[in-house]
Amino acid sequence: MKIVPLTKDKYQDWNEFCLKSDDAWFWHTTDYLEFSIACHHENNVRSLSFMVYDDVGIMAICPLLLEEVNCNDHEINIFSNSIMGGYEVHPALKTDISDERKEKVRKLIFSFVDDFACKNNVKSAAFSFVPLANYPQSLKQLSFNYLMKYGYFNHSLNTQILDLTSSYETLNRDVRKGHKYDIKRGEKAYVVDIFDKNNITKDIFNFYRLLHHKASGRITRPLVTFDMMYKWILDGNGVLCGLKYNNIYIGFSLIITYKNAAYYGSASDDPDAKVDVPISHIIQWETVKWLKNNGFVCYEIGLQQYSSQLYDNPNQKDIDISLFKRGFGGKTITVHRGIKYYDKQFMHEKILSNLNSLVLQQRGE
């Protein structure tokens, strides 16, 4: 087996592999790699992504971004994807290879990551599994955190996934009572439009973009990243859900779609809109119905944070958002994640900083 760097001329091969591999989802594609780089250009992000070849073809791919971040007034290098919460996505392997072969390929990949880290003075590397890749079979295929076999500390969290193969009756039954009440009120108060590759227009997408800026109070990302997201929809890798009140759009959500799975990407609402009925409940429920009607089998609605951990420190708003998402039912599953430190002093400082933050929060300071 040999390692081959990902270059522009290899993009098509890489993306075709993603479509065929049960291990890969949209986060693995070059579209998302380019988006991640564009989002955090200030970190001098560059891709060191690579492929593993044997005599037949590609055996595996490993998205790998090198970010330059500020730490205590010093610039350091880490293997990280800030747009993914600081975690790279797990390497994707060829479908239908033996467990023994998978073990050898993964060992080669993480050995190469270690070598790259040494050559580039990298302080740490962080990876996360992607449960939407071949869900629900992925729950068996990635049933344990194999990152720990390669020297990674366990940083696992949880996420919420709705099984869209369930009947409408089952999906509706699993929705929290309070959510059902707000969905019914939303059905009377608002009109919800869903735009995919067949009916999206640049004007409609610009409503979302401008509302995103307005809700944030600033332009949070380079404008080119919104052009990329618009292209995702045109390519069939996303849908935009818009909510109208008095014939004016006051809320949007962007859903990432790839293969037969969907992910709740982002939302924006007009802070100046004066309404008595919450808009998020009906947007989510109409999204669920649309996804089911269009053949998607699962919908990841988002991270579940219950309390502070040594490596994750959610505020009350984060915890409340998790509670809101659980109100739509579904299953809470583990997202295996891990981090490896290549510098003992950096590890000491990072863990001590996390511990101090946790202690201060527990004290209410």
C-alpha cells in the first residue's frame, strides 16, 4: 500500500470513492474540505489530506487539515477542523474489505498522521466518527472508539438521530407534547416552503444569507462560503427550508443531504419579527416530513450536551438547545471522538485549562 496526497486533479477520484464507501459522508467530500478551508482562512488552513492505494485502486481516504491557531499569544499547528468543532472526520475505508485488512489500513493511516505531525511541528490531532455514514449499520461498524488504539484520549459525545423509515404515526408519537402543541399553532400561523435543486433560486438563497447576517449581527463567514452552500443545494446536497409570516420570510434552516441521510446544518431568524408562535418547531416538523417523503432514511438533528465534561463545557443555552432537539424524538447515540497530543507541555496546559474551567463552572463563577 502507498500514500498519495490529495491534489486538485484527484478530486473526482476522491469524490467517487466517497459515493461508493459506506464509511464516507458529505463531510468527507472535497466540497466540504474546500468549505472548511474557506471558513477559517485566518487560521492559514491547508489540506494535507491523502489517499491510500493498493494495486487495484483507492483503499481509503483521510481528510486532514492543518490549522495555525493562537495559543497563549503564540501560533501553533494542530490537525483540526474548526467548522466541525475542532475535529477532523474519521478516515473512510473501502467497502467490503475484511476486518483484518481494515486494521492494517487504519494502522498505516494513523502512523502517517503521526509522521506528518512530527514533520510539521503539530501539537495535537483530533478526529470524530460520522454516524450518518451508512446509518444504521454504522452503529455496528463503528461500535467502539478505535481511536483509543492509536493513542487518542476519548472525547466522545452524543447526538440525536431520527429514523425516517418509521411510520408518520410513530414519528408523531415520539414528538414531545409541548412540541406538538407548537407545531399545530405553527401550521395555522405560518407558511413553510422547502427548496431543493429543482426550485431553489439565487434570490431565495440570498434571503437566507441576509437573514443569517442580520440574526448574527455581523457577517460571520466569507461570502464565498455562502456561494458554496448554494451550490450544494444545486448539486442535490442540501435543501433550504423557509418560513413566511404575512408573506415575508422570517426564518430559514439549511439541511445538508447526502446519499440517503440528512443533517440539520444551520438556522436563522429575523430578530425584528414580532410573532407569538415559535417558528423552529414547525420548520423542523415540515423538514422531517419532506425528508421522509423524498426517501431519506435518517435525519441527524444535532449534538446532545447535558452537562460539562473535562473536554466539553456547554453553557445553559447549549443545554437548552439539546433539550429542544430531543423533543422531536429519535435516538440518542454516541459520537466517538478522540484527541492525541504530540507535545507534553501543550497537553498539560490544555488539560489544566479545561479542568480549571470546569471547576469554576461548578463553583458558579
